[in-house]
Amino acid sequence: MKAILALENGTWFQGTAAGAIGKTSGEVVFNTNMTGYQEILTDPSYSGQIVTMTCPQIGNYGVALEDIESRRTQVSGFVMREESTIASNWRAMGTIYDYLFDNGIVAITGIDTRALTRLLREVGVMRGVIATGDFEPDVLIAEAKDVSTIEGSDLVQGVTCVEQFDWEPIVGSSLEGFEVEPVRRSKRTRRIVAYDFGMKLNILRRFAVHGCLVSVFPAKTPASELIASKPDGVFLSNGPGDPAPLDYAINNARELLEAEIPMFGICLGHQVLGLALGAKTYKLKFGHRGGNHPVKNLLTEKVEITSQNHGFAIDRESVPEDVEVTHINLYDQTIEGLRHKHLPVFCVQYHPEASPGPHDADYLFSQFLEEMDRRT
């Protein structure tokens, strides 16, 4: 079946339907990962976005239950150059087409994703519509112009957990197939409370490997409730969209700062913590999405290759004097990490838990344990 991707600037691409039948809309972005498409499809940080994969062929190793990163698929739509009809993997439970179709994800294949990516880099991310069947491009372009913008929208409420739950360590858990520095474990089990702004499962898996008990709370839970439980540390998770309208999250983070509890934030959690500390955020032209972003750790002078997925960043000029910039992106010099100079609080813009992507930054989980140990 024919499919069309139409953008708000009047550009459109014709290809073939590659998933569910219908129409979808969202902000069109691109991801440079060569693998990990299932993790991307289920990453809550992609809520409200149509994801374009720059790798030419997608789906050749199928899909597997072990590779999901949340309770369901999260992307608004999916764009590929070539959808593989073969799933060559002993773990595969089906093809990517089956997965997209069964989960209601409208997708398109057979378009020039290189041309689309170059356009998004030059113009910036744009609102778009994917429609399957016979549609006039001009009609879809007009619809794309009416799609709600990510800026100013609270997308967290669509992906946060409904009620509190506990995630406990897996007895005998390994490093899950990759080599990293030796896992840092405390002498006693540490209990972490986590705000779920759209948290990936691999963050919980990594905390479990480090021997931590994690209690996960909905995004709007009052900070006083978390403080009353007397945790060893607080975690602010990743999530989708613009951090600026999340007043409840920012205010909760400020209250937690006053309690001087060790705190660690990733991605959206990094931005929320930055705003709570007094900094400002802004939207990037085309964002950082992929598994090959070089980040320099200014404390060690080492370069990490990182997994990233965000469209907003902390404004360097707005960082207050009592906060130190710890990491920068070597592509564009944007802030990738912050640390308070006096409080046991730090955060990073990228994803140390990877999945997909490299594991250079897994040490940050050990660093969080060290902050908690110093407090006791």
C-alpha cells in the first residue's frame, strides 16, 4: 500500500506502508543508531515523535521480548529506507513489520532517508504526518502545519506510571552481556526513590545490577512523600519533550535539593534538575539522537562515546555559580553534565544505561552509589 510522509514546510515523500494502516502525526526527528530499533520504538522519550532511522536497512534481526524499554511502543510513527522482511536472529519472535502492525505504529519505507535527514539538519526538526493509502500531499501538508508543537507541551503525563511500584535486584544478575568497569556495590543495600518521567527499563536493570532497591513514583508525586520514606538517594528519569512546562517536577526537585538528599538525573531528569538549580533550557535545532555522540568529561579529560535522545538542552550562560559543568558535547559544545559544588547532586544529558548504544558511561551508577555512601 502507498504511504506518504508530509512535512510542514511543504516537502513530501512517497513510499510504501510498513506497519499499521492509518494516519499519524508528530515531530519528525532522526536517529543515527545502526541497531537498537526496538529499544527506540519502546523508549518513552520518543513520545510525540516520528522517528527516522538513518541506517539504510532496519529490521534484519527482527524483534525480541528482551529488547523492550517500556510497557508498550511509544513513537508516533516510524520512517525507514528499507524495511527488512527477514528476521535473522535466534531470539526473534517476529519481523519488524509484524511488530509495527500489531502495535498500531504507522510507518513508511522506501523513501530517501538521507535526503530527509539532510533536510532536518538544515531546516530543523519539523511537524509531519504519515498517511497510508490514497491522499493528496497538499492535504497532508496542511494537516502537518496544524500538529501541536512539542514546545510548551507536557508529554510526561502520557508516559509516567499510574501508581508507585518497586523494582528489586535480580539475584545473581550479570552485566547482561557487556564488559564495563567492575560494578560498584555498597556494603549494604541502597534504597533509591525514582521519579518516572518516562523511564527506560534498562535504567532499572542497571540499578539492580548495582544492588539497589528502587521504588518508582508517578511524576506528580509530592516530594514530601519521597522525603518521608527516608531514601538513600533520589533519581530523576529520562522522558519526552520540553522540560519548561513541568512546574510540578521542577518544584519537587527544588524541595529535594533543600533536603540535601543525594540526587542523580538523566536526560529529561538532567534538564528538570538544571531548571530547579536556576538554569534555563532551550530547544536544539535538530537534537541529539543516536549512539555515537562524543562527550568530554571535564573532570577526567576522558572522552566517552554516548547514547543520546533529546531535543532540548541547558543554556550555558544561565548556569548559576554554585553549579559546575562536568561534561560537554564535542559536536556542538552543548552541556552534557552538571554537578552542584556543595550538594550531593549531579546529572547528565545522555544515557549511561545505553540500550541501545555504548556503555562508556556506566560508571555514573557507581558514582551515585558513592554519593549515597558518603552521606552515611
